[in-house]
Amino acid sequence: MAAALLVTVHNSNSFRASSEAYQNPKTKLSSSPSAGNAKSLSFPPRLGPLFWPWEKVKVGPLSVSPMGFGTWAWGNKLLWGYQEEMDGELQETFNLAVRKGINLFDTADSYGTGKLTGQSERLLGKFIREYQGPKKVRDDVVIATKFAAYPWRLTSGQFVKACKSSLERMELEQIGIGQLHWSTANYAPAQESALWDGLVAMYEKGLVRAVGVSNYGPKQLIKIYDYLKSRGVPLCSVQVQFSLLSIGEEQKELKSVCDSLGVQIIAYSPLGLGMLTGKYTSSNLPRGPRGLLFRQILPGLDPLLSTLKGIAVRRGKTMSQVAINWCICKGTIPIPGVKTVEQAEENLGSLGWRLRSDEIDELQYAATNSSTKMIQNIFQTR
């Protein structure tokens, strides 16, 4: 019950209110043959994904860091305890992330509780404008925002209007990735086609550089991919719950479908809302709705948490860094949430290294053998 309640908080809040995928490093050692018949010099091919923030991942027409940051907490008082006096540190957190090479920030038009709905978008726009670093760095920031499938958004025009409202809140001329927050196929299938047409319209009008979806399962993803393709609009990404707590058969099938279609997975909740950080126990629970969920799930996670801790100690990393790195090794772009400079610094430690294949297998075995799992988002379709 508590688990269902928490997932509903995220989305009811909304109701209320292949190597081509990676670019080469910036610096390359190479030379063309000269008159002296010198041989070309180049680095040997690297196996697997690149992990430094400046080694960007291709998502449609965009180049983004291999990890982004999520901003669900920016404006959410109910679940994350947001207060407006936090804005100064949130700005510092944003500045640090951008300086270190992170250029992907995820948000949504529904993020923020009550009168603060849309606060996450407003803050992101403000932070971009007030960033004191080089203009090129500021211009390279990619905002991925999600548009809620509210029941009153019944036409493509209303969805385009939602996109324009997000642009106004952020004071931007164009959004990096415009995403449908969830599918209505399970409860209002007639609305779904209008939302898809809305994505097409905002792309054709140049309001977004790329189009993505969120909370789509493999079957519905294929349907929207085919529809958008027929309209000349490429689907670049799908954002889903993906972590060591969320690797069921459906997520595996989705990953396979995305690989075949060339659609990038953006992994939200890579730390299981904080359960994989090692900071909480059955006797030390977070406040609010998260505590109800943690009380149900944490007792069954001993095999996974023990394995995470063991690998973290051996590697000189934190449990959070290991869990995020696992998501990257699986070919996804994780977007852990951040509220503080300290959290941003810790998450940045997930980059620049990679788990070995035996460690990846060890973690997945422990996850499979843990008796509890994270409940999947009730809005994710098949």
C-alpha cells in the first residue's frame, strides 16, 4: 500500500498540478602521414562506454553527459522537504555540475507542490541565465522537460501550449528534449493520439530539438516510435525507472527494444529513491511517504546492499557511486536527483571508471536474490 502511495505521489502530483552513441574524447592524439612517411598515431579503440563527463553521449541530435541530474526535489515540499531558502545551494549545485561537465538536467512542468508547481523549471532557467562561466558552456546545457498528460490536455494544441508555458517559465527559446510524461493508453486511449500529435507539432514548430517519452513499456514504445517515424519525427529517448531495484523482465525487454531502435534510455531513480545509498536502515528511515515505502522494502535488500557495500569498499567508492555506475555500464544515462553540493560531488564520483563484468554480474545476482524489489511506476505501460 505504501509503495503504491509513493509512486502515486510522483504522478498524482502531475495529475494535480552502436558505438555511434558515444563521441571520442575531446583530445585525440593523431597525425596524418607527412612527407617523411610518418605513420598515423591514434589511441587504440576503447571497449565499452566512456565515462568522463566531457565524453558526451549522442541522444538524437544532442550531445549530453553520460550522467545527468534530476530536479524532482526542486520545489517539492511534500516528498523532498523543499524550502525557498534552499535556492542558493541549488544554484551552487547547478554551477558545480556544469563546471564539471554535466550538461543534462531533467525536469517536468508538474514538478513542485501546490503553488510551487513549475518551480523546478523556473529555477533551472534562472540558474542557466545567472551562470557565470563561459557562454559556450551555458549554451551547451540540455534541458529535458516532461509535459504531464493531464486529463484536460485533449488536443495537440493544448500540448503545444504546455510546451510554450514551460519555455516561458525557463525563459528559453527552445527545449532540448520535450517528453510526454506518461502514456494514457491504459485509461484514456483516445487522448493518447492527441498527445502524440502534440509532440509532432512542438517538434515541427522548433520548440524542442528532440522528442522523448517517459514511463513507456516496450510494446507501447514501439507503437509511438512507428507513429512518430511515419510523421518524420525521430524518437530519441525513453525515460523509465531503471536501477538495481528495477531490473525485471519488462525493463530487460524495454532495453532490448531500445537497442534495436536506437532509442536512448534515461534512467530515473537510479538509487531507488535513496534505498541504494546505504544511508538508511529499518531503524533509520527518511521522513514522509518515503519512510512508509522504505519500511516495506529495505528488510529484504540485505543481499544487494551487502554486495554494493563490498564492491564500494574494494573500489574506494560509495554505494551510490557503484549503483549509478552500474546503470551507466548497462548503457543508460542515469539522472540521480541532487539537492546539495555534497550530493552532486558524490554523484560525480560515479564517472571516470567502470565496474568489471564480474562485478556487474555479482550485483545483478544479489539483486535477483533479494526478496523485495522496487514497485514499478503505476503509470508505466506494457
